Amino acid sequence: MRKQSVNLWAVLVCVVTGQIIPALWYGTFSEQWMALNGFTMEQIKSATSPVPYLASIISTSFMAYSMAWVFTKVPVKSPVMGFLVGLLFGLVFVLFETIVKDMFSMRPLMLSLINGGVSVIVYALTGAILGGWRKYE
């Protein structure tokens, strides 16, 4: 039986995807997101630090690599199964946690859905990519 290993090319594609999807998502919900956070356009324009972008790349890299590693241990052998596992991970480990933490911070549910929803999409697409693009030793 062939042994599955982490496909670093697939992980890299997932990291790039994990930067593009949020850019499109927050572009779509930018006005609502700014209003729910109480931000003005001037505040957004003055935020020029690259640190959040670097943190996003690092975080997405760890997430995608970890999911790829889990997929070598659990028999995820198709894009559909990968999508479903990624969707489950995104819902359980990100969205639900975001909603609970935001409830304690008295933030609006819609803000939680915007911030956590994009992660669910990224996790699901990452799962689909990793589930379909496997590597064997």
C-alpha cells in the first residue's frame, strides 16, 4: 500500500487561495463590516501595517499544512470528502468559536458571521484542494 505524504504544492495553492478569498469576501462585505466594527474609511486608509497580512499568510500556512497532515492520517481520498471535512473543521473550530467569543464581547452576530464565514469557505476550499491533490511516496 502506498503511503500518502503532505503535498507542499497543494499547500502553497491553499495559502494563495486563503489570501484571495478573504480579499474578495471583505471587499463584498466591506461597508457592513466597517459599520459593525464602528470603523470609518479614514481609519481603514490609515492602517498601513503589513503585519496583519504577514500574520494571515503564516496562519493560513499552518492551517493548510496541518490539514494536509491530518488528511494523510485520515483517509480523505477525494475533493468532495476533503471539502466536507474542511467544511466541518471551519464550522466547528472557527465559526462556532468566533460566535461564542463575540457573544461574550457583545459583538453583533452578523459581524461573527462575516468574520467566521470567510474562514469556513477557506477551510472547505482548502479541504477540497488537498483532498483532490494528494501525493504518495
